[in-house]
Amino acid sequence: MPEMESVSYVLVSMLTILAVLVLVTRIYRKYRMRHYEVPVYNFHKGHRFYMVDMFATPTYCNVGHDHIIHGAQCDSCGICVDDHLMKEANNRIPCKPSSTKEEQLKHHWVRGNLPLCSRCAVCKLECESRPELTDLYCCWCRRAAHDDCAAKLDVCDLGKYRQLIVPPSCVELKWVGLRGTRQRHLVVKQVKHPDIEGWTPLIVIGNRKSGNNDGELVLRHFRSLLNTPQVIDVDDIPPENGLEWCHLLPDVSFRVLVCGGDGTIGWVLNAIEKLGLKNPRVCILPLGTGNDLSRVLGWGEGYSGDVEVSEILDNVLNARPVNLDRWTIDIRHTKHFGFARPRKEVVMNNYASLGVDALVTLKFHKHRESCPSFFAHRIINKVRDFHVYECVWIICVPVCSAFFPCLILTCNFQCFLLALMSPQRLPQSGD
């Protein structure tokens, strides 16, 4: 008997500990669902390099000062180095900071490799007239200056797009996570309101895998123009983290530029509704295959790769806000043998499909998830979409012809029976 009591005591203790762990896990999960953080790349460690197979313009290494054809480039400050000099560049050349303790923002000068036809902001003469690493440009305001003229430019005003940039002098960071672990990283702690008239900062939320895989290139361009934490890749972190900017500055009207297809746009709109945000104005840079919502709102039918990011920012500044209707679809299944599938609720932005169209979209999505390399171009995606549609239509028309009369649509408290050709209103109790 004592042995049985000891076994029962151990079993009860284990079950109690397990129940406590499950409870703590659920509480922590709910806490995490309500508290998001804006992650920040640790610019103290070095640059955000990406490899370039061939530079499009004559380029010189910022470390060795030699002419290079291929190498690495930082997508934040823009320095270019030879392949084997990246580590030395991290030690010698500071990257564009996401946060500073200075009250006034100073120019962050980068030597050489200026844009073509750049002119000095002081003397107005052409810069980089010699084939070597010479002259400077600021990676915040994009102004160029000769070596002798740069000393006359002290305070940086962030240039043409100052209304869209969060100045690093207004950002305070903090470390989160256990010290010495890989989970330890920098996040934005708080943000001050800068002295900029009409300041409506921009949050760029994109998917580097959207459409023709142009998303990665677009996000790099935005990191070079904005403060790096303003650019969020949903392939790494959810959009709720980027939208945390709106909680850090609740009295500021943010602009949110969504770079992706209809799926990415719907994801961001759902996140805005989930977080209860009222002030962000959503802009679209279409990178998907269909881009239906983008065409409806006048943002174009697709990014072709020849549009300058500065032109996109001009469109964001000049855009006119309009209201967008969003609909909630409540799906309830009929019971069979006393059992029914779980109730489901989805949100649609501009249209919803049932039957063949929905099945084609679902099959296309599954094919793209299984073999993303086969769906790397918008035209190829449309050809494959047509092929899937043709096959599904041949197979599923007999099924759908018997399926549609079983659907009942409730709209404005009136029920309609969805027939194969046209809807027919059902008799109501008051008719």
C-alpha cells in the first residue's frame, strides 16, 4: 500500500507539473500574440552584404580602392568591396546606423561609386570626374559632395523623402533575449517625434518571393533609402512586427507600402484589423501574379523591374486615400450523420470565388509552394495557371453543376439560392 501511494503521489505530481507547463505556455503564447517587437539588424557587427555577379556601372572597392567587376554590396549604406575584403570592411567602415544618441543627425558619408551625373551640393560642379574612388555621398539625404566641400555640410536633413524616414536620432534600441544565445537581438524600444513638418513615416512590408522574385531587389532599394527597421520581409518575420511602429507612435499617421501580390496584401490588412489599428494608410507595389486589388486601386498591374524606387516614393507621397470594403464570409457546413465540419470564417477584400476558380487557385498555390523555382516569372505563372484551369475545368464541371444549387447566400439579411446560371431569391418567413 505505501508503494501504491508513493506511485500515485509521483503520478499526480507529474500531471500537475505538466498542467502548469501547459498553462504557462498558453499564457506566454497569448502574451506574444498581443506584444510584437520591431527587430533591428545589429549594425555594430558590420554591413548587410549581398553578392553581385557583375556591377552595372564602373565600381571601385571601398577597402582596396581597386576597380572590381563583381563582389559584395551593402544594401543599407551601399559600400562595394571585393569578395575577400568583406570582413575587413566590417572592421574599418561603419554601416548606416539605425539609432544614434546625437540630437542632430550628421551626414553618413560613403566614399566613391556615386550615381551617374552627380553634382556637388556645395559648389554645384560634377562629382567623380576621375576614374577612381573619389568624392562622397550621404546615404541618408543622397547628396553628393567633393572631398573638400563635404566639411561645409554638417547637419543632415534626410533629403527629399524626409517625411517618410524615421531619423536614427529619434530611435532608442534595447537588447532582448538571453545573453550569449542566438535568440538575443536588438529591437526598437521607443521613438521620439522628429521636428519634421507633415511627418508620415513609411513602413515597407514585402515578400522577397513574390511574383518574379523581384521582391528581394525592391526591399534592398528601400533599405538604402529608409531606416533599415522600416523595411520588413514577411518571409522572415510576420507583418505584425512591422506594424508595431503604429503602437510606438499612436498619434502619428503611418503609411504602409505592401510589396507583394494579393495574398500578401490580404495578410497585411488582416494584421491591421487584428491589431485594431485605425491610422495606417496602405499603399501597394504589385509584385504578384494577378495583382487584382492593385489594378482596382490604381497602383498598376505589376512591377516590371524598370521603375525607380524614388518614383514609387513619389507616388506614395502623392496618393489619395480611399475607403476599401472588406467582407467577412461565415462558412457553415451541413451535418451528415449528425456531424458537421468545423465552422470557418474568412475575410475577402475585393472578390471571393467558389467552385472551379477557387480550386484552380488552391492547386496553383500548392504547386508553387512545392516547386518555387518553377514559378519564378509572372508570365510563366499565368501560363501554368491557365494549364491548371483547363485540366480542372474538364474534370470538375460535372461535379460543380451539381454543387452550386446546394449553396445558399445570405446578403443584407436576404437568402439567395445560387443556381448554375443566376441567383433566385428564396421565400422568407414574412413573404
